[in-house]
Amino acid sequence: MPTSSSLRTWTGIACAGCLAVSACGGDDDGSNSSVGPTGPVELSITGFLNNRGEAFDRDAERVELSCDGTINVLLGPRSGDSLTNWLLRPPGACESFEQCGYVVLIATPEAGDSPTVMASASTSLVVAPATGRHDLLVELLTGDSEPFLQDNEPVRDTLSDVLFSAPLDCLSGAGGAHTGDTTSTAGGFAGAPTTDGGGAGAAGAGGQAGGGGEAGDAQG
């Protein structure tokens, strides 16, 4: 028959085992375990890059488009191929990760034309805006295509009065500069609502890419 001393010993061992299981996350509901990246999440437009390798700061007086009328909008702060404390994945691919999803970019011409929309799980979004001045907005969306909230506020960045200009030294007959109006050069993922409502929901549709500049029809 076990003595009181041996019972105390086995009780101590059992309690130590329970503590070890608890410390290792042994509870079944997993409510105390964090999933994926943690920490503060930020998003900002850091600059622009055209296809000729010309880089422009976010505060540049003008941003020269590529010969095909596109521009790479660069995002940060970066951690490797992703954003700091954020896992970039397309809609429906975040599984149980909490700080995970993609970016929506809306470029709205100040002249009042329809905005250009792009959604992508990348730190560089390729967009084809019309030439002229634009207001830009980027925002983080979750894998469920809902705005990601931090302290009850959306994680986003805005940049006003960005002047996109046509390239000046493209080869004649190579498609010319993109100078036509763009109703909605949208790509990436469908159904991307922002906290402003509207605009980004059309991201799945190709829209009108805008007409090529006259230089594209020039005789070589």
C-alpha cells in the first residue's frame, strides 16, 4: 500500500507533467496560440519603377511611365519578399493565418475620369494609369477580401497629386506611350472591397486598357 510520502511524490510528478503540456500548447482549442506573423502592420507607397529601370521617389515631381504605359508601384516596409509582419497571399489562401492577405491599389485621376484598380499579393503592383495627376490609395485586405483592421482602423496609405507622364524616348512603332483614357485597368483578384466602398470591387474585370499613343502607328 503506497505511503503518504510516495503519494506526494506521484502527485508532484503529475502536476509537473500537466504544466509541461500546458506550456507546449497542449490544449485542444488552440485559443492561446498565435497564428502566422505578429506585431504592428504598416503599409506605405515607397516609390515607383518603370520597365527601363528608372526609379522615382514617392515625392517625385513626376513619374515617367514605361513605354507600354505601365508603372510599378513599390510598397513597404518590406521583410524579404513580403511586408513586415504580414504574409502576402491571394484571396482564399490564408488558411488560419491572421495577418495575411493582399493589397488593393486605386489610382484616381484628378481630372475626374474613372479610377484604375489593381489587386495583388506582392510588394510591387503593376498598373497602367492614364497620363496626368492622380490620387493613389493602397489598402491591406485579408484572405476573405475584407479590410484588415488594426486598432479598429484600416491599414492603408494615400498619396496625392502624383503626376504620371508619357515616356519621351521610346522607339517608334513599339506601341507608343499610353495616353488614352483608362476606364478601369483592373487586374488581380475579383471582389476586393475597400473601406471607401465601391471601386476595388471591379478588380477582376479587365476593363479598357486605354488606347496606345499615336507613336505606335508611326511609320518606322
